[in-house]
Amino acid sequence: MSSEPESPIRRVIAPQPPRTQPASGRLFARQRLLLRLLQALGARAGQRDFQKLLFLYCQELSTEHPYEFVPYRFGAFSFTSYADRRKLVERGFLVDDDSWSLTAAGRQLSADSRSSPELEAFAQNFGSLRGDALVAETYRRFPYYATRSEIAERVLAGDTPALREIEAARPPTRSSTVYTIGYEGHSLERYLNTLIRVGATMLCDVRRNPISRKYGFSKTTLSRACEGVGIRYEHIPELGIASDHRRELDSQESYDALFAIYEQDYLPGQTESIRKIQGWVAGGECVALTCYEHLPHQCHRHCVSDALAELSGGAFVAQHL
């Protein structure tokens, strides 16, 4: 069986040589969990196997759900876990190869950590499960995460009830619909799952500068993640508001004043961009307009959706996620 792809998100920065003595003080708790779980599983696992075992651990035993997952080509997948993997490779705790493998420093750090009966019990129950049998186990228990799988019919060959459960868990298909969504307060996986569950087929980014300090939401990473779950990404920077106009927004009144200027002085000159979105929706796409803020009335995307509704004569009125 081919290994789980590292991620559709390619490395932008070349990996640095590991330190001679890696420092562990700044590791997140979830990154330490990766090392400890891998140690409990024998210090090495294939990419797909470890991803599915991490998924089972987070779903069934972890009370804090340190990683979230999306339905992907081979089932449940966490983009964040792979971002953490790259950091652990750079820090010298994981081997830089096509598997999940602890280095000597990673084994030492895991050994120095307090043992977890929960981890040990999980490893005892699931540690020997690998390959198609492991994938099939995740599909049967959590069919939603198999809804975009390319291998479900193969690994569940003859298991008609399980395949029916996956079909029943498939989110509805919607066309000619408009949503708006902000990524504030969301992990990348939670954000993508929200889009998947409402049937979004296209994400329209209306930020002027699609850069974020939060993992997953800069343009390159976000567009590749969307592509990986079957959602088309488009960016229309002309509809964004310059960052220097967004400073000192400390009350709803200040937001309202900014949006009044945006709607009166700027947006009327962007009819071509609004018509582009209208064309996508009229053509059958389920479009989600996105920016940062969670609350739509504190984000200019609601102005864009209002302009779209007006241009379409009320045919395309957005729902705010």
C-alpha cells in the first residue's frame, strides 16, 4: 500500500539540520503527544498508519482533542499534525524520511516523560492494527471521515453496510448558494469541516492581503488545503480593505463607520468583481466568502454579500456561518 501523502501543503522553507542536542522546552503539549504516542507504538510507523492511529486516539481516548481531522483522500487527515511533524523534524526529534520515526533524541524525550496509562492501553488495543485493516476500522467507526476517500470501496470490499453508512454521512450537495465565514477562532480543520458540511464548492477569499500568522490561513496553505478536500479557492484582493484603514477598530461604531465608507466610496467601483462572484453562483457553485473576523457585522464580507444580493435582485442572499 502506498504511504499517506505528507500533505498537499508543500514545504516553503527548506528543513534545517537538526541541532546536536535538541531543546524541548518550547514544544506544545500536542507535539509532545505525537512523540509519546509514537513511542508507545514502537517508535516508528508508516505515514498513513500513524495518521489513522492518531485519529483513533484523538476521537476515542483524548478528552481535549489536540488534533482535528478532515475527510481526505484516504480518510481522516490532520494538516496541523503534519505541520507539527515538520517542526519536530527540524528540532531533531523525528527522522526526516517517509515515515513517522523517533530519533534518539525523540526516544529520550519520550522516555523522560511521565508514562500515561491511557497511551499504553491504546497502544495495547490498537498498536498491532496496520494497513487496510486499520483504515477500514476508522471508516466503520467514523464514516464521515471516509466520505472523500479514494479507497473506501477497496478496503471495505464486501462490507455493504459500512459503505452505506459512508454514503449516508456524505454532506448534501448544494448549488447556487452563498455563505460567508470568518476563520477567527477556528483551526484549519474545523474551518474546512464547516465548509464541507454545508456543501461549499468554492471559497472566495476577499482579503486584500491573504496573510495570517495563524497556521493554515495564508493564501498558499489555505488554497492547497482547500484543493485537498475538493473545494476550489479563488482570491479577489480588489474587494479587500487596506490594513491601515482597519486600525483602531475598537467598537461596533468604528466598524460601522468604516463599512459605511467602504460601501459608499469604494464598493461601487468593484461591480466587475461582484459580477464575477455572481457568475460563479449562477453557474451552480456553492460559494463561501471568507475573511478573518468571526462576526459578520465586524467584517466587510457582509458588505460584499449585500452587494451581491442587490446585484442579483435578491436571488443570492448569503447565510453567515
